[in-house]
Amino acid sequence: MTPDFTRRDLEYATTPEALSRGQEPAPHVEDVDWDEYSLWGGLPGEEIGLGELLVHYAGRRLTGECPCPDGSATELCAHMTALAWAVLGDDTALVDRLTTLPHADLVALAVDVAGRSALARQVIWTRLAR
């Protein structure tokens, strides 16, 4: 089981500034783990221990918990976005990996994703209609 949220969910739950600021500390998030409702980790460099940094994602807008002054805002703070980025990864790395796949494998991957998600299927068909 992997956490069920996307980059778009993250963008919707925070400000552009926090989204950007969260990318830098993302590689430094430690002890990342999750269950069906939340993910958690720590940012020792920011003196945020394990269990103090959480992002909740179960069937609703992303929310979170952080001991920093911005952690009680309605949007996710930069530390919470760092935790989410630590799970989502960087699109640059994804692009790099996808470009190395043989064409047939990339097609198989697209068909597999389309079979698992109605939204992904719709997005693929919309792109193909251009």
C-alpha cells in the first residue's frame, strides 16, 4: 500500500511558496512511514522529531500537523510539503526514468495505469485526441 494522494492534491492543500520551500528539505526527511490515513516522518535538521510531522490524506483535502508556527495554518506548511515531496518524489527523476523505457514498456505502463484509474484513462484519451 502506498499513500493515496497526488502532486495535484499537494498543490491544492498549500501555497505556492510553501510548495516550493518544501522541495529543498524533502531529501532530509527521515523515518518516513504511512498507514491508510496518514504519513509521518521527522526533519532532524529543523528539530522536528518523528511523530511531530504528519500529513493526513484519507479521502479528503490534505491536512497535516507540524510544531512550527505555520503548522497550525489551514494550508500545509513547508515542512509538511517536504514530507509529502519525500513520498511523491521529484518529477525530474520520473521523467528521466520514463525516457529510458523502451516504447513497448511505456505503452504497457500507460495501459496498466489507465486500467487502474478512470481519471488516468480520461487524461490519456484527452491527450491522444489532440
